[in-house]
Amino acid sequence: MKKALTIAGSDSGGGAGIQADIKTFSAFGVFGMSVITSVTAQNTLVVCGVHEIPPEFVGKQMNAIFSDMGADGIKTGMLSNAGIVETVANKLMECKPYFVVVDPVMIAKGGGILLKKDAVQSLKNRLLPEATLVTPNIPEAEILSGLTITSVEEMKAAAKAIVKTGCSAVLIKGGHLEGEAIDLLYTGEEYHFFRSERIHTKNTHGTGCTYSAAILSNLILGHPLAEAVRISKAYITEAIRHSLDIGEGHGPLNHFVRIAR
């Protein structure tokens, strides 16, 4: 069985972070493992608190996985601070996994800050050069590129700027733009566009985590990058369409929509 490792924060509400990643890996028949970087107290309304795991213990978790089980691919999510970013980047340079998907998680759906400002430069300088794919949403892409994004043409310019940081490819998710939901994949040579209908629901908690975990799963399963994104885009669209009305705020996706239907 193929194995995927997620390095991210724990979501006590179960809709995002480690919990969303493990559910998504399972939905695609991939064995999921985890390195927890932070423990959050959160629900569908708000992030009540964040307890960061010491960077050395994050490294110890990674060592435990790599010294025994190994991983066919890795994705990162919430990394919290510069110390954790540096630790993760150093370990990735040591183990050289074939696939690395970086979801540059910065702000929670409810507005909570999930990556400290001093860690953004470390993310750009140390982690992005290790990435097979980086998957920012529009606000994250603006921070990583230093550009304003209000159109598809500006998405293309931002994608070029992000690839210059050293990553192999970038997928900018267009959910924050008006109109049709368009995601842009740039490989450094080609642009690929992925379109879907915009589903009007408040239950979108964990969308970015789930999308990037699905892409990693499909890369591990042998799909070329653009095809892995296409399959994952279709999956995330249906997971949103059949999302779960749990809690008073932004409810979770239906991660097992492929199995339940």
C-alpha cells in the first residue's frame, strides 16, 4: 500500500488539518501517517487557541517515520513558526521524498492566524524550493508573490513569481475570485486551468487541506501532475457539494463522498 505523510496542525473540530488529510488519504486508498506541528482548540466558528509543538519534537516525529516506515510522498500544512519551518525543511533535504506538496496555510477559515509573520520568509526561502507543488489560495499567493490578484491574468503573473522561489510548480486556487471557480496550475513552462461550478455553501472548512491531500494521494498513485490536480478538483467539488452541516459556522466537507455515493 502506498504511504503518505502529512506534517500539519491538529484540528479538534475534525474538518481541517491532520484530520482532514488522513480522511482524504483513506478515501483514495493511501495509508496516512502524521507529524503534528500544533494542537489547536477550534470548532466551526473560531480558533480558540493554538499550542505549538517544539521544533525538536517535530523533528523527532519525522525521524520516527523515516527510520522505519518511510513515505511515498509528503504534504505540509500548518507549520506555525519559523523554527518548525526550518526543522521540516532540513529533514526534507535529508530524506529527499519524491513528492512534496506544500499547502502554505496562513489564516484559518474563521480568521485565526496560523503562520507567524516571521515564518513567511523561512517558508519562501527554505521550504518552497523543496516542493513538487505549492497550493496557495489567492490571499496566500499574494503574500508569497508580493502581487495583487484580482483576475486570471494576475494569477498567471503571481504563479510565475512563486515558481521563481524554486518550487517545481504552483497551483493557485481561485475560490476567492468572483464568478466561476478557476484554479491555475503553472509548471514553469505551461499553464493549465481547472474550472468548476461555484457551489454556494458555508460548509467549506478544510477545503485547502483536503485538496492538497488529494493531489498528493493521486501523485503517489502514479498520475501525472495535471491529471492528479484534475482528479482532485473533481473530488473536492463533490466533497463541497455534499458537505456536512455540522456546527454553527463553516461546516466540514464530506471526505468520503467517493465511497458513500
